Amino acid sequence: MRLSTGMIYDQQMRGIQTSQSSWLKVGEQLSTGNRVNRPSDDPVAAAQAVVVSQAQAETAQFKTARVFATQNQSTEDTTLAQVVDVIITAKTTVVAASNGILSDDDRASYATQLEGIRAQLLNLANSTDGNGRYVFAGYESDKAPFTTDATTGDTTYNGGLTAITQKVDSSRTLTINHTGNQVFDSLTSNAVKEPDGTTGESNIFTILDTAIKSLKVPLKDADQTAVDAEALQMGKANRGLGNAMENVSKVRSEIGTNLDELGKLDAKGDDTTLNLKTQMSGLIGADTTETISSYTMQQAALQASYTVFQQMSKLSLFKMNS
């Protein structure tokens, strides 16, 4: 077989191109830290890496969801802690105002105190988070959940009736915000009933209104029947505040359980993230030491190809004939 100068050059160029391609491929592995940079590098590993990558994305999504859930539950719990303090103050005031020897002026003074306490409670019930959304409005968080009628003075709940929930793991959904009626207008299963066996008032604002209205009734010249009637109203308010405290405490207990579970899910999520990272590294990751060694060898092979090409180019038929 005859060898032409063109064939010699082509053969050497192909050798150089092959060496250069191998060198560049290892260089890419070294720069990216990955053995598999495209499906053609290892089709099986690349396919498995796609599955792992999807799992990583889902895990990251749930982590973000848990951050949001934790923030919401923490905000709600902080607000309810203040609500508890206000209810305690209200209950203490009602007990003090129930003293039968108080003058009408003293009773009116306690009524004024309760009006201030009621205003504090309403402000807390209409609390907003850092984004301006109402904490206790359910899914209708763009408007104040509790409104007071200018004519009657009655405060009612007008927010959403469904608590906000969030999926925080592949198989777990938690309530991240309770509605206002769950907190301020509900009774627990063991709520204290009225002396006649009926269910007590659940709306905490109505409970306070009962006490305020009673304390504003003058008793200086009233007969015993009127005095006893107002005493019954104060007793009703006292029981109502006790039931309200029990209900708020129940909600806080649920929040505490949720926060504890979110912490545990975070720990589990961190473990999953680490495991998936290890899996991904095993599938497409490059061994640094091995890659550096291969890079050096491929670089030497490329240099050798250049040297051979230079030497072979001297065997040109044109030079031999000159």
C-alpha cells in the first residue's frame, strides 16, 4: 500500500484530535467535578441522576414549605401568648369587680378597664404578619377578620372558615394558621357549663361585653333581685373567660406540637438531602485524585502526539524528493 503525504498528515491529525478530545474531556471532568457531564458519558448513570435530581428538588421544596410553616406558627403562637396575658388580666379584673361591696363608681372604673382590655384583645385578634396578612383570617387574609358593629357594638368574625394548611413533607400536611373563630369563638369539649346545664357563651368579645354592661348598671338603690341578677352576669363572664382561656391554650398546644414536628421533619429532611447528595456523587461525581492523574496522562499523550506529528512531517515525500 502506498502512503501519500496527505495520508500521513491525516493520520497524524486524527491522532492529535483524538488525544486533544480525551484531554479536554478529562479537563471538563476536573473543572466540573463530575464524571458524567452529558448523557453520552454514561447513559445509565445519567438516567439515574435525573431521578435523584428530582428527589433533591422535591426535598428542597418541602424544606422551603417548612420554613414558611414554622414562621407562621411561631407568629401565631407569639400572638396567642399575648392573648393569654390579656385574658388573665380580664379574668382578674372581673373577679375583683365581682366584690359585692363596691360602689357604683368603682364598678364603672372596672368597666372602663375591661373596655380597654377588650380593645387590646380585638387588636390582637386582627393581628397581621410581616407581609400585612391577617393572622387569624384563614384564606381571606386580605381583610380584618373581626369587625365591630357601630350601632350595637357587637364584634363578629367575618374571616375565612377554613384554616390554612401546608404540605410540609411527602405524606404530611399541617395547619399553619388557625381561623379567628377557632381561637376567639369556640369552646373545648370540657368547657364549664352554666349552672342550668346549658352551654356557655363562646365569643370572647360577647363575654367581655356581658361583664362591661353589668358593671355599668347602678346598684346603689337597686333591690336585692337586681343585685343578684348582676352578680349572675359577672359569674357568667368569669366562667366564659375561663373557657376562653382553656380554648386558647388548646390551640397553643396544637401549635407547640406542630412546631415540634416541623423540627423533626427538618432533621429528617437534612438527612435525606445528605443521602441524595451522596447518591448523586456516586453516580456522576469524579474522583479528584484519579481525574488529576488522568488529566496529566492525557496531557502527556497530547504532547507526544504533537512530537510525533513534527517528526513525521519531516518524512514528507516532497522533502525526500528535494
